Amino acid sequence: MMTAMARSSELATPSATRGVLERFGLSPKKALGQNFLVNDDVVRRILELSELGPEDTALEVGPGIGTLTFALLSHARAVISVERDDALTEVLSFTLQPFKERFRLVRKDALDLKGADLGSLQPNKLIANLPYNVAATVVLDYVERFACLESATVMVQREVAERMCASVGTKDYGAYTVKLRLRMVPAGQFAVSRNDFMPPPHVDSTVIRLDRRHDLPEWAGPACIQAASMMADAAFASRRKTIMNSCKSYFAGRGASGARVMEALPDILQRANVDPRVRGERLTPEDYLHLGASVTLEHI
């Protein structure tokens, strides 16, 4: 006789979610992008894609009522969740009570999270059903600032996932793609139906995993990567212009430091072996890395 597969999260059903919300007199807040996941199969697939294990500490943004958090705590050593809605503090204490010794709640806006907020725990995996209005910003910001994060398995709006994994020369490839790919590489994804949420959002979703890059050359240190990110912003500032003209437009309004970059642009491009007539969308992340190295050599 076949037995039913154990649930990843006992909260991942419409009835369980509705019951928790009613117990605390709450309803989803549209302003905070609250759409609660109610499909346990999606939770299971997130766990599988993230490869979360007992040695891992997960960092989560927007735990809601704790649906995904419950599953993370069932597999991880510890979980740190960041939640700005104070009304959910009591809810999470209730739903995650069995795991209270391994759960830490940081009550603040995810964009204001600091290293000190993590305490002695150093999360190595970002795993979250992110609020769509801050998803792209949070992912890039966290992988830039928190070197302890080795991977990010996040649910985002489908269009954001397309930007994250876009190929050179496509319409979705832009400065954001370059800056993220200088630090992380896509390692898998799957689509999620809007019907897997309560209430259903008005957009389609994708869960995508990104892994920290460890293949950068020794000369590509933090200063080089930051300079490469700046050059990506400049190259895509006027997307249809050549990289030379787009960079000139970008740096023209940036004071003395911008003027120095403009003056050095021909040498920067030549040293990086980049044709000044090419558009930014034709350059690979590695090309931008060489541009960043050329900028740092100028000590700008």
C-alpha cells in the first residue's frame, strides 16, 4: 500500500494559511507585496534546488506566516528571517514554535539589513520567496555585501529571472545582468504558477538558483569588480549608443571624477581590447571585468 509523501511545510495549503491569518485577524497587505505560497510541491522543489542541508544556515527575506521558513528549519542548522511587518512577529512565534531555538527574526526592512544584524551566525545560503518590488535589488545588494552567501535560491518575478540569466546581445541583457554575473552564475530554475499563491499575484514567478563565482582571475579583486560594475552602468546608460558615446554621456554629469574617466576612456577601452564602436550589449561580463581592471590601473 502506497503512503502519502510527507509535507515539506504544514502551512503550505490554502486552508492552513487562511486559518493562521484568521487566528491573528490578518489579511494580505498589497503594499508589502504579501502573496502567501500555498503549494507544498513548490516548497519541496525550492528545498531540492537549494540543496539545503543540516550544515547550512539560511537567510530568508519576507517569511510571511512562516510557510517556507518551516520547511527551511526542518532541514537547516538555523534560519535568519528578515521581516518588516511587525504584525507578523507574533504569527511567526506561533507557527515556528517547534524550531524557536534555531530561528532568528530580524525586524527591519530587508534593504536596511546590516552584517551586525546577523549576529554570530553567518548564513551561507539565501533562500526566499522575495517581495517582488525589491527582489532584484535585494539579490544584487546581498551578494555584494555578504561574502558569506555562497548561493541564492529565490522566487522572483519571471522578468527579473530572465534578466538574471540573460545571454549577451538579448533584450534582457543589461547592466544588472552584468553586475550580477560578475559575482554569481545561474545554476537552475523552475516556473511557478500564480495560482500557487493566496491571493494570486498579477505576475508570473520563477525560482532561480545562483551560485557564487570562484573562477575569477586573481587580479579581479573587489576594486576591479566595482569598477567593472560602474562601466556596465555607463555602457548601458544609453543602450542604443556605442560604448564610447554612452560612457561619455554617463560620466559627463559626474563631476571631476567623471571628467577624469572621460579623458581616460580611449586608453581604458584600448587596454581592455574593447572596440569603442561596439554597443554595451555585445560585451560579456568578462569584457567588463577587463574594463574594470583598466579603470583601476588609471587610479580613477
